[in-house]
Amino acid sequence: MGIAILAFLAVFLLVASGGFLLFYREVMLRRISDAISPHPKEKRLSSAVEKAKSSLGGLMGTVEGLIPRTDKEVSVLVQRLTRAGYRNESAVKIFRGCKVVAPLVLVLLVLVSGAASYFNAFFVYLFALGGGYLIPDFILGSKIKKRQKAITRGLPDVLDLLVICMEAGLSLDQATARTAEELSMSQPEICDELTVVVLEQRAGRPRSEAWKHMSERTGVESLSNLVSMMVQTEQFGTSIAKMLRVHSETLRTQRVQTVEEMAAKTTVKLVFPLVLFIFPALFVVTLGPAAIVMMESFSAVTK
């Protein structure tokens, strides 16, 4: 019995020491790779994210086949996704897959919560299916509006830096690349679009076409006006830096006028809360005691 116990302990120690050596070897290899490559964790994280996106895209690709589609609908969806900032190939599959998964999730929530027992079951399930099918469209529309507002808000700062770079001696293409690099943290949305413009120009596309494609991708009116003014400036040979400065000042003036317009509309918008919520409370406070006194006096007279 004692020999068996000793043999078991010996085998256990050998296996444990072997596992410890293998673990220590992996730790040493990881430390060596960390010393050789500057950002291995970020690379591993990015690779994991890419693998997750690819797997999610494959899963949604199998699900989104349940919805019939046409080429025109796909092109419109690709344009909307591009305006929201999603340029990945799997974005269409994920979005269409969400339009299939979201109604099923809402129906499952209705079944679990038992909401169909309190209301008409047919209308509850119909609302769940329709709402789940439309929720991805509403979310995508809100993301598009948010991104367009961010681009419009950051355009004057981008134009100011373009003017500074061009007055320092850089060309418009070099100034665009430098601006996209410098403002990538403060204005990521518009700098992302400028990076695409720079890549298109490096690929051989003319400058005017690259800027026109940016205005079509974003759907921002101020960018469309900027591109048309830039094309006219190139045709007539006037100063591009001066045009950019004037357009930046115009955008800031429009921003101030928009804020003033919103402030002027607040007086009209406050009428409905005043009438519905504040005035009834004031009437109760001011006329309530008088109404109570009148009721008591009338009751005394009748007696």
C-alpha cells in the first residue's frame, strides 16, 4: 500500500513539474515576444476583434438570406451604412441579419414577460414583429444624423488647419493628409473621410472627383457647397486658401445664426408646457382657497 502511494506521488510530481515547465516556457515566450514587438496586446486584441467581426458576419450572412432583396435596395443600404461610418463588407449582412433577429428577440420577450395575456395577443405580436423589423432602421438613421452633425460641427476647424498648412507652404493634397493626421483625435468623423480622400488621390483619382465622392458619401450640405466652391476656384485659378478661410467664416456665422434661431424658438415652444402644466397649478394655488371659502359660505346660507 505504501509503495502504491509513493508511486502515485512520484507520478503526480512528474506531471505537475512537466506542466509547470510548459507553463513557464509559454510565459517566457510571451515575455520575449512582448520585448520584441512594441504593442503585441493591441495586435492580439485587434486580431480577436477582426475574428469576432468575421464570425458575426458569417452568422448574420446565413440569417439575412431569409429576407428578399434587390440590387437597388442593397445599393441604398450600402450608401446609408457608409454615411453612418460602416464601410466593412460584412456590415450589410450584419444589418440585414439584425432585421431578422430583432423581431424574434422581441417576440421571445413578449412570451417570457407574458404581455400578450394583458392585451390582445395578435396586436402585441404584430407590434413586436413590426417594431423589431424597423428598430435597426431607426438606429441607423440616428447614427447617420449624429455623424453628419459631427462632420458639420468639425468642418470649420478642419478648414482653419487647412489654411494654416497651405499658408505654411504645403499643397492642398499635403495639407489634407496633415490635417487628417493632426485632427484624428478631436474630429475623428471628418478626418476619417479626409483619409479616404487622400487614399483615393494616391490611387490616381483626380482631386475634384475625390472630394465629390466625399460629399456624396457623407450627404452633408456644407461639404457639397465646399466641393462646388473648390471646383470653381480651381477652374478660375483663384486662391484656394482664401476661399477656405471665407467658407470657414461663413460656416461659423451660420452656426451662430442657427443657435440664435433655436433660442428665439424657445419662447414659442414654452407656451405648451405653460398652458398644460404650470397654469393649472397656479390656478389651483390662487383660486383654490377662494373656491373653498365660497363653498363654505354657500353651504352656510343653505342651512
